[in-house]
Amino acid sequence: MSNVVPFRRPAPVTVRPRCDVVSVADDLFVALDGLQDLAERAALMNRPASEVDAMVQGLLEAVGAVERALDCLGEGSEAAPG
């Protein structure tokens, strides 16, 4: 047995093929739909009201953050030269 841990170099960073505005916006819309659905389901859980309220509030804040990201993405595409 050896107590030597082999050193691994990190894999080189590669550009992801889906880094264009349309694919990012599409992924954000998918995330938004998922968060909204999750908030609705969390609101119906049979848990203490304070716990449910805190969870739903956090999810709604996440929805707002994704909406702001979509707004920024939209504003950026309008400002970009065609």
C-alpha cells in the first residue's frame, strides 16, 4: 500500500457548444418553468407553515433572479450590433 495520492491536472477548459444567446435563454426559460412548478408544489406540502412560507419565498426569489437574468439577456441582444 502507498500513501501517495497521484496528482491529476485539471482538464483543459473547453468552450461549450451551447453558449449562444438563444440556447442560454431557452435554458433560463426551462429553469424558470421548473422553479415556478416547484414553488407551487412546495406550497402544497404538509409541513409547518413557517417552513413552507420560507421555502416558497426562497423559490420566488429565485424566480425573480432568473427573470432578471432573462431581462439582462434581452437588453444585451438589443444593444448588440446586428
